[in-house]
Amino acid sequence: MCGLALLVHELGIHVTGSDIDESETTTFLRDKEIAISIGHDRHNIDKPDIVVYSSSIKDSNPELLFALEHSIEVVRRGQFLAKIVLYFPVSIAITGSHGKTTVASMLTHILVQNKKSPAYLIGGKVIDLKDYTVAGNGKILVAEADESDGTLSHIKCPYGIITNIDNDHFWNYKSIDNLYECFQKFAFSTQYLLTFDSSKSRTMFSNHPNCTFIGNDVLDQVSKLQLLGTHNRFNALFAILMAEQLGVNRCDSTNSMMTFTGVDRRLSLRYSTKELLIYEDYAHHPTEVRASINAIKERYPSKNLRIIFQPHRAERITYYCNDLAIELAHANELYVVPIFKAWTDNENSIKASDIVKKINSIPAFYYEHPFDRLAKHIIQSSKENDIIIVMGAGDITKLIPILVQQLT
């Protein structure tokens, strides 16, 4: 929502917005001269042409109700992105269950470095880019497209990337077949598609008239990139090959990737000494947890890996409790904190402690205490040769400065 607001603002359209609480995002948008109200109230809306809302907004939201009562056009975030995509002569939408933020960031970085002046709309904070979005020269748009709420099927653009397809956000689709159908509808709206190579993708996309499948056999093309993890080498391949479609040769793209410093909260190094390393990672799905642990072990095979994990959404943990336990057990020591509830999470009986109960191969603990107490325990019990990973997509990020403060 923040990126969309800023992009439209930069295109010369008057934008206002609202949020429940003050945050870095509301401050950021005000600094860009966008009026932001705190609290949702129908008086925040003054006859706009269109109201765009997040899928996390409840049907009872007073601003949404006001817009509907006054016949103002109302669209979800993904539907509005589909409108924005049509504004640009060339657009590239990057989607997939995992890695879309990183691939969108890598592709944008390559295009910026090679003077293509792209517009971009990315869901995470990219270290090399000054903002979440920028309008560019109005010719090329790189957009991260979220599949979580089904609005991906509205997006139609010349170029598409599907990084992978996993059974996530199933609660919005009712069945895995509906999720597959959403990806297929997006895929067949593109003129050129870049996707992963698997039996699943071959079945889903083999009839696409112009599709390139990326598999392990081409990983050697990015062997000189010192990226953390095989998954990131795949991400780089997607970006490099799509940049080639946009007129940037592979050699120049690869050289540009040498200066790519990453996306915030994606295996981000937060503290480093000879005795201790602290990383932060956004992983919250079993596939992502596995990829991040493998990446750390590949780079630091002899280190002692301690993970502090915050589960994300009760529905996800209900479905993936066993799988998360299996993947997290590849650490040397594990701490699990209470579930971060996002959107309109349903209350149910699942608890973060259920993950810990399924692990008996490593020391695993459930920790309900405030972050400052957890940080103190983690630092006091740390030993030489430790790597600490703070992992999760919720407010577990607040633990990082507390840990670092304990060390300085």
C-alpha cells in the first residue's frame, strides 16, 4: 500500500490515506507530502475518484463502507496494481510463493545500474534503492505481484516471472487447484514467461507460447556470484535472464549483480565479530526456513546455529506445524516465541509451543517472556562460534536492536 501510494503520487495524482497507528511508513509518506490520517474514519474520505484498500481491511471498515454507500469505485490493492501496470509501455510482474521480493529487487537493481530508469514497486526495503518505489521515466515498470489474495489473476502484462509455487495462503483459495488456477491465469496473460523447472510447472505452463524454464542445469551461469544460498542464485538467474529480454546483456547484468547488497530482513547480517554473528531473516514458511538454514550452513559449516523463530499466522501454523518442526530441527538450538497474528487471523487452538513439542533432537524452548528478557538470556548463554538467526515475518524484528544493545 505504501509503495502504491508513493508511485501514484509521483505520477502526479493526489493521494491521501489512513492507518491504524503511527509508524515508520506513515512518517515516510508524510515526508513525501502525502496526507495520512491515523485511525479509520469516514471523514478521512472526501469524494475521491477511487478507494484502494488492503486485503487485511475488514468489511466493516468505515471508510470502505462510506465509499460503497456513495458509489465510489472501490478496489483491492492487487486490482489497482493491475490498473497501474497498463499505464506503462513495458511491465514486468514478479510473483511466486517465495523469492518475489528478492527477484524484483535484483531485476530493478540491474536495470538501474544499466541506465534503464525503471519504475519499480517492491514489497520490501531494498538496501540499494532509496525508496520502496519510484516512477522512473515512465517506460518500464518492475512490480512485485502478490498471490496471497487472488488478485494476481487481474494482472496482465507483457513479461512475467513465477519463481515457484507452494501451497501457501491456502485459506484464501479453499483448494490448491484454485491457487494453481490463479497462477495459470496470470501466466497465460503474459507474452513471455520465466519460471522454475519442475514436473508441476511443466504441467501448468508447457502450453504457454513463450516460456523459459529455469533448472539446476543453468546454475553454473551465476557461479561467480557470492550469494548466500542456492535459492538466491536461482533468484539472480531469474533477474539476469529477464533483464536480457529488456536489452541488458548477461555480462552486464552479472557485473551489476556483483554490487547488489540485498533486501532488508533477507539473511541480513546485523552483528559481526570473530566470536558471534547475528542474522535476521524473513522466513516464515517451511520451504523458506529450509532455504535459509541451508544457506547459512553452506557458508558457515562449522558454526553453532541458534534460531529464534516467530511463527506467522495461526492458519499457517495449523497447516505447517509438523513441517516447521522438521526444518527448524536442523538448527543446533531453537527458541520459539508466540505467533504473530496478521490480517484477520482466526482464533484457534494452535499455539507456537506446539512446534517445540514436536522436536526432541535438539534443545528447543518455547519463550513467552518479553523480548528484553529473551535477548538477555540469548546473549548470556552465547558461546564462541555461535550464529544467531532471528527468523520470522512479524514484529520479531524488534528483537534485533535489543540483542545488539546487550552486546555493546
